[in-house]
Amino acid sequence: MVKLWPDADGAWNDPGTEGSNLKINEFLTFHLLRLASIAKSSVAREYLDPAGLSVPEWRLLATVANFSPLPFSDITAMTTMDKGQVSRTLRSAQGKGLVATELVPTEKRGTGESNSSSISRVLVSITPSGRALYQKVMPVAQRYQAGLIGLMSADERRVMLDVLQRVYRYMAAGTSGA
């Protein structure tokens, strides 16, 4: 049987020159992706499926609920979803009546009537139905997340945040080695 978790006194204690002692199931990214997959399934099962929401819809709804109205470009940055995923999720959430969009002109280009064009940006706002659903789901989400945080002592939480931030910075810097 394949061991799912590495031993702290094994390859993680001595990863070897440039990781030569690490097997695929000992890669940190292997465990992060595995954990992310389990987290997504667990979150969906615990509080999104009963509300009829997908994970991207919840991310969009929660972001817009806290910062409404919000420019489309800010949603992509705040949710770490790409423009295409935000666009698809926005259409889905609009179809469910959870959010509304408005085109707001931001600037005029060109001179004269024949050479004039305007650029608009999309502002996204939460609807009353979206606000009601958010207020129904958020307490359940908060309890679930508090349960996860409660698995750690205050010191472990600080260490966890520190480690996650360091891992994020390393990976965001584009360092190779998945």
C-alpha cells in the first residue's frame, strides 16, 4: 500500500540535493493539491450544495456581498479566478438572480463624432436575493471554517499562516519545481 503522508524524519527531514530524495507522494504540492481537492468537496457538501451554489459562485457572491458594487476587474483579482471563469460564474449568478451588472462609461477616446468611442467597465452588485442567500450560507460557512481553525492551537495558527505565506510567496515568484 502506498503511504499517503510523508514521514517528517524521512525525505522531508532530508529532501536531498535539489529534492533528489523526494518521491511524488512526498511533494508538498502533491499534498496541497490533494488537500485543496478535498477541501472543495467538503465545503460543497457541507454548505454550498444545500444552497444550490458552486464553489466559484460562492466566491463571487461572498466577494460581491462584502464589496458591492465592485468592478469586474477587482473580482478577478480578489477571487484569483481568471476573467473567463469570472465571466462564466457571473452569468450563472445573474441567471439565479444573485447579482446584477451595470455598464459604467469610464472614458471617451478619439476626436470628433466620427472618431469617438467609449470604454465602459462592468460594475457588479448583489441583489436582495443574493444578499438573503449570502446571509443564510455565511453563518454555516463560518462555523465550518471555525471548526477547521479550531483544530490548531493559537501557536499552530501563527505557524500555519507564516508557512502558508512563505509557500505562497515562493510559488507566486515563479520558482520552478512542481
